[in-house]
Amino acid sequence: MKVTRRQLKRLISEAFSGYASERPRNPMERHYANVINSYETWVQEKGHITPAASSVLATYLIEQGLEQDTERTSILASEYKIDKLDVASEIKRQVGDARIKYDDVVLNQDVPKLILKFQGPMGQRQWLKVRNEFYNMSEGGDEYGIRQKYYPGWTNEDFIAVITAVEGSYSP
């Protein structure tokens, strides 16, 4: 049986018609799909019931260090029909307003972010690498200039708060 050009074109277009719907056509659609897939994977790994909660989205953004990424926040908030202002206020609540109190000591605003970072699955490995430096800095040390370069303005109490939160206690 002979196949005409018209029939061949039709067969090819039918065979490849399913691929267009599976894969987004332009790079922006692929970027949106990657952002959403990354979030959904995280939600499943963490065991959250629904991805459509401002508290879950805020926790994701904080853990990934994306709390300032307005583009991703907008993409995810619109996908799950969450108000962006709710997400922003939830981030502010979780991270803490400007400065927090810990055992009657006012701490640097970055302390809660760092605690969340070290308490995550990847953070535990990072903590093991920097643990000794944090103990040194909690006693006023500045080993290799780390304190001056990465933690300017931090007090000894800030480092003690991180150590206590990550390890459960502090013993110099």
C-alpha cells in the first residue's frame, strides 16, 4: 500500500500531537512548571496535607532561602489561590519581627532564619561543618575572620541562641 504525502503528514502530526501538551512550549511556562513541581515535591517530602496553605508556602520559602523572592511567591500563591499578603505576614510571623527575644535577650533578626536553615535536612550536615566555629564565636572569638565577614553585629548571645536551638542545649 502506498502512503501519500498528505497521509504521511497526518500520521506524523497525530503521532507527535501528545508531546505538545506534555511539555510547556515556551521557557517561561517551563520555569513556572519547575517552580510548582519543586514546591509540590517539597510538600510531599515534608508530609504536609495541602500545598494550598499560606503557612506551608511560607515555611517552604524560608527553608529554601527564598523569602525575598517575590516572583516565586507570586507564581505559587496564584497557582494555589493564596493571598500574597497572607504569605508575607506568615513569613514575617515565622521568621520573627525585626528582632526577637530569647530568654530575655534581644537577638539579631537573622538568628531565626539561620536556626530554620540548620534544622532542615541539608542544614544538619552544614551544622556539623560550622559547629566548632559557632562555639568559638559564642565565646567572643573570630576564627578566620568569619564573624566579622558573615555575622557583623552579632552578639555572643546570638550564637548561643543558634547553638541552643539546633543542639537543644549549650555547654561551652
